[in-house]
Amino acid sequence: MANAKSLSDSLDFRAVLDGLGQGVLIFDAEDRLVLDNVAARAILGANLVLVRAEGWRAAAMLLDAVTDERPPADDIRAKALRQTEAVRFHTFLSGAYTPCWATAIYGSGGAIYTMITLERPDWSSLVELMSTFRSEARMSITSTRGHAELIKQVITKRTPNTTADVLAKQVLGFADIMAVHMYRLELLMNLLHRLEVIRIGQLGDMIRTNRKPIHLAEFLEDLLEDITETPLVESPDPTVDYRDRIRLDVPDELVVSASKTHLTDIVRDLLRNSVMYSEPGTPITIRATPMAKTRSAQIDIIDQGYGIRAKEAGRVFAPFQRARQPQIIAEFGYGVSLYLAKMEIEAMGGRIWFTSDEGVGTTMSFKLLPWRASNEN
């Protein structure tokens, strides 16, 4: 404690606040703004002049500039003053989504202050994916338009010697190329939506709203049926049924607590990687096990694929990072699906990890909470 007191005596409180990356506003019990920092000035700009003059009333007006339903700033402040934990909320400032915190601070002599913390919006991941989306969309539009024109030319300029089989082969070839571009664009739109949900702070609310009991064996059987209609990879071999490769080892009675939409995306992402990064004839196993000690359900997706080099392990769950192995680079991908899966699994109260040996295979494992009646609330 002596060291802590010595440190507090030697630190410049104002310098500490100004060194923070988050904006800080502190209001007293009389609603006056008594302290702000450099980051708050950068985030609020000219609006800070009004907050300094009008105090909490002006700040509440700014914080209430949201487009969804949430308690007003006055209620959020009141809740923060009633409890010891900070209250998280969000607002829109200068057209940007801004995560915020409201916290009660107790000063000497019984004084109570309200601290509002404003986080700087970080759109770097979303901007990068949007840039990729625009490039992919332009390429898809250009390619689709070009191949549609070629199909028209093939049909209108065919000669009397062109048989129906030859014509069909040419048209189907162009159609397959168009389908690849549409697959990539649809996949990217899904990734973009999922990333947007995370970046604007809606993931937790979506999962709480959609969480329900999922009978895992039945869910996975249905998913495997669906991938015949919505392929996992961009150019599926029509002679290959994925279900012939994928083996299920899931107890009939195992029920997990999850959002079905998010769990579908997660399992499809993991299966897609197993299919893409393994030889066509090798098996892929989905195994689920109830874990009594940790009160969870563990799901393993096991392949006999190329594996992951030890030096690449740190890149696996990082956004927009892909392993540099030749077999990986040769396949199409954006390097964001495992990052999204990790965020979504953790938002459902679980965790994800992997084990892998290069040239032997990879096991992607994640845990989810089992369903109990108490989960419903």
C-alpha cells in the first residue's frame, strides 16, 4: 500500500486522464462537467463547448442521439449511481457508433460523481472487409455481365453444325463461372453482416434473443441435408456427396444452449475449412461429448487434412490472416471466418481452440453451455 500511495502522490492525475485512449467526462451531483480529457475533446469536438456550458443536460441530449430503443441517458446514469458496476451503453456521435460506459465515482466527504467513458470507434476491420466486398462485387458484376453476353453470342451465333450437346456444354461452362462469382459474393455478404453485428455491439443482444435449446444430433443431421442445397465450397463436385465424407458421433440426448443461426454459421465455417484443406477422399468427423466437470458440451470437427504449422498458430483466429502454406494459399478465402466463429462462440458463453499436426490433420474444438431450464432467463 505504501508503494501505491507513493505512486499516486507522484502521478499527475490530469496527465493520466489525458493519456487515455478513451474520452472521459466527469459530472458532479449538481450536473456540472468538472473534468474532461484530450480524447473526449477529440471525440466530441465543438459539442464539448456546449457540454461545458450546460452540463449533464447537454451531454444527455448528445448521448440520446441513437437509432434504436435503449433507456435514456438519465436512466442509465441513475442506474450507474445505484450500483457498483459500470453500465455499458452506446450512442452515435458524428455519424459513428460509439460504445460508452457510465460509472459512479465516490469522492472524499461523500461526494458522488458520474463518469462517462467514450470509446473511440474502431472500424478498421469493417473498412477492410468493405474494401474487399467492393472489389469482389465489381469483379462479380463485370464477370457476370461478360459471361451473360458470351452466352447470348454462343446461342445467337451458333452454326447449323453446333449440336445441342456442344451448345449445352458451352453454356454450362459459362454458367459455372457465374455461379462461382455469385457464391463468393454471397459468402462475403454474410461475413460482412456478421462482422458488422460484432463491431456495432449487437452480437450479445442477438444471441440472448435467439438462444434456445438445440438438439445437437438433429441439428447436425439437418445441416448436412442443407449443404446439398447450399454448398460449402465454391465449385462443388456434383459427383461427391459431402455426407459421404462427414461422419457424426453425437449422442441423441445432447442438448446445447445456443442461437441456431449463429451455430449454423459456425459449423458451416469449420466444415468448409475441413473440406477445403483436406484431400477429397479423407473423412471428416463431427464428435460431440458432454463434459460433466466443466458443465459444458464439447464439439470437435476432425479432419485428416494439411494441418497447421506451429509457427502459424497465432494467425488462426486473427481477422484477415491466413496461413502461408501453399495448400492454404491456393484455396479461395478471406481469412475472417474463424475470427467470427470465435467471437460468436464466446458470446454464447463458450470457447474455441484447435490441435493440429502438419500433414496429419486438424481438430477444431469448441464448447457450449448445455441447455437447462434456467438458461431460458
